[in-house]
Amino acid sequence: MSKSISEIKIEFEQAGEQQWEALCQEYETDSRTGVKNLTARYRKKQQALVQERERLEVMKTFERKYADYSFICGIDEAGRGPLAGPVVAGAVILPKDCEILYLNDSKKLSAAKREELYDEIMEKAVAAAVGMASPARIDEINILQATYEAMREAISKLAVEPGILLNDAVTIPEMIIPQVPIIKGDAKSVSIAAASILAKVTRDRLMVEYDKVHLFLPMGEGFLERGQKVNIVEIEGFRIAFGICYDLRFPEMFRKLALKTVDLFLVAAEWPKERYDALINLAAARAIENQCYLLLSNRVGKDCFRESFAGASGLYGPWGPIVFSYDEGAFGGEINLNDLKAAREALNVFDERVEGVDF
């Protein structure tokens, strides 16, 4: 009795790439349309993999050229073009016999594919590291020098010392290791491509888009599209979520995020001076009721309509305000996960809240 098409499909799905050809030959005389489609699909997948490996061989040209060096390190960056955020450099040393299919310039890959390849790179690399220069550092020394600094940091953090550097386009000052700058190197070298993915994914995890959920209709925001999701990012152990201005008036949004173990809310606002009291009270309430930190950045000065804004940016904690700034400029305050944990243990509002009551 012949196998059903579903059974043959499962057989293909469970088979390894090396078994596809044998299965295609076994079923190539089967006259059923479904089986013919299956064998045709896997023949096509085989051909695509052949072409992909041929492409990768071309991308290993520089690695073969400098094969006498024990450790070849690819260097690339992410963040030189964007207007916000840090510049991040990646440094990756791959094994000489390493195969990572679909490795390419990070800009040519989808976010999902970059994430997938990032995990494979980290698993297979001999060594991999990132360096970073903050926006403040970029302003201080300029973007190019900040990029060099991030690259040197990434190289210094590698578990082994490279024998040679394959760089995407640049020559890094103050390096004694031999360097080869390659124009559009992230598309020509597997090592640089891997570094570009490492840098891009690391930076993307720090840079998150947030579309305002609650639109302020009295200010004519009704034409805007309402945000549907609040992303949560993790930086140095802190789980961070975002809000914009009018969002502060909606405690349920902050409570839902706090229940997802958010530690810090970052809120940007354009709150007028006449509602200053409401602003600081709402910010304090959102932090206190959710036993978390909240960093509020509010506009200062006047706009073209002579509307005055409150300033009153501040850092709030689970017990209330920590530090305020009423003027344009930077201010600082300390946040600590241990302090947050102590506050939550002292007054455990999450475990003690009552649900399901018909008020």
C-alpha cells in the first residue's frame, strides 16, 4: 500500500538536507500531483542552497586571501547615519570552516532574519564583541572619531587577539594589528557581514519605536494613527517601557506594563505651564502606584503660538519624586534595582491587589 501524500510530506519535512535527493528520486515516478509538487519544491530548495553556498564562497574571497593569519576579525558599525542613539561597532572572528547560510550585509536582511543570524553567529564564532559610543560622546568628539573609539573597544573585548582586521571601508587609528579596509565590505566578506549583523542587532535592541497610544484630541491629534503596542526593552537589567504626554492620564496602561515587570518608564511630554500641578502629580502617581521608576522629560519655553510649557522634568521612584529640573539642560539621579526590590517587598501591592470584585 502506497503512502499518503501527507505521510510523504512529513517524511520530507523530517529529513535532513542530505536526504532530500534520495527522497526526490524515490518518489519521482509517483504520478499524484501532490507528490510531484513536493518533489519539485524540494528540488528547488536544493538548487537555492547550491546558489547560496556559491554566493558565500564569493564572500569568503578575503578570508581565503588572508588565510595565513590565525584569527581573521571582521569589523563594522551601526548608527553612523541615524540622527539619534549610540554608534555600535561589532567585531567577529569566525572559524575558518564556518558556514552560516544567508550571511550578508545587515541592511539587506529583515529584522527577523538578523535576529536569527545573530544567534547563530554568537553560537559559532571563535570570538565576538561590541563597542559603543553614546550620543554625548558623539557630540563631544564627532561621529567618525566615536566610531573609531567604538571599534577599538569592540576589538579590545574579544576573547582572542586578531591576527588581522577586515574593516568595512575604514582604517582605524591607533591600532597596531594589520588592517584591510574594504569598500562595501559587509557585502564582500563573511567576517564583516557577521560584524555588521552583531552591531545592527545590538543597536536595534537599544532603539525602540513607540507610537503614542492615547491621542490628545483637544490639540487636534485626531488625524494621527493611534499606537497599538508598547514595546519593552531591557538595558543593564532594567526593563523599560515608554509613554508620551497624554498617556500619563491613563493609569491602566502603566499598570498593565508594570504587571509585565517593567522597572522604568520613560515619558516624553509637552505639558503646558497652566497644568503643571497635574503633570507632577500624575507622574508621581504612576511611579508610586506601580512601584517603579519614572523619568519624565517635559518641554520648556514657548512655542510659536506663545504657549508656555512647564519644564518640570523629573525622576520619580516608588516613594515619590527623586530629582527635578525646571530649566533646559541635563540633570542626573540614581536608580537602583535593589532599592526597587526593597520597596516592592516592603509594600507588595501587586500580590495584595484584589481582582474580580464587582464595584
